[in-house]
Amino acid sequence: MRRILLICALLAALAPVAAAASASTSAKHGFLVVRRAAGDGGVKGRPVATVIVNGFVLGRVSQEGTVDVIQLPSANGRGAPQVTPGVSTRGIRWHGFSGKEFSGSDFRFRAMGGSYRVVVRGAGIYLFAGGRGHVTLLGSSVYPNADGSYSVNGGAFRSLPARPLKRTIGGG
């Protein structure tokens, strides 16, 4: 009888934890697609996209650009960022986290299987991200109709905004 009461008490104590875990895992994954993006100021200018996501980010810089990739701590944090050979690399830090900055032209990069902060500057940028998180987008104020387009969570493609715009990727 004591065993049954003990088991029932343990199950009652663990029920809220199990409910919270299932709620967090049932959160819906989303996607971000950015095509032919360009910002003002080139490599040293303001970011075209800042993506913070638990999932993955794939991309290509077809013209001159930089990509900062910081791997954030996560329960499933595995897989260091990868980039095509021949790209300039240097170490960077953001809020105590270390990462790498990749710069050059005509290169591809990927960060998969964890939580990442990816900041992209330059022109000729293509991004595809999936998971849960958010993105801040900014296009060109000089050439607003030729700065690329974006889509979040399967929505219609829109021109990149002239002012920073924050959107959620995925959700509950």
C-alpha cells in the first residue's frame, strides 16, 4: 500500500514537469527565406539579417559580405558552423559567447543542430533558416526596390524593409 501511495505521489509531483516539457516540444517550427538581399554600407554596414534560432541556418553570400556565427548554449548543441574553403576567418565575441566571422565573396555557410546567432552583412545574400527563434531584417534605404525579398513562416515574399523589422520564426 505504501508503494502505491509513493508512486501516486511521485506521479502527481512530476505531472506539471511533464506537461511543461510536452508544451515546449509541441511549439511549431517555422522558416525564413531571404533572396538577393543587399544592405547599405556593404561589409561594414548595418546587418541585412540577424537570426537567432534554435534549429539551422544555411546561406550564401554571392557578392562581398560577412557572416558572424555564434553558437549559443542549448540542450542539443552540436555541430560547429561550417563554411566553404578560401574564406577569411577571425574570432569574435558577443555577450560573452565566442564565435567566428567569415568574410569574402561567393561562399556558402551552414550552422545546424543547435542554437545560433547569425549576423549577415553585404550584398547578394541568400538565407534559409528553420526552427524556433526570431529575425531582424533591414534592406537598403538607397535602393529600396532592389534590395531583395523575404518570407517568414510560409508567408508571401515582401521587399526588405527600410527600417529594422523583427519577426518570429515558428511559434506555439
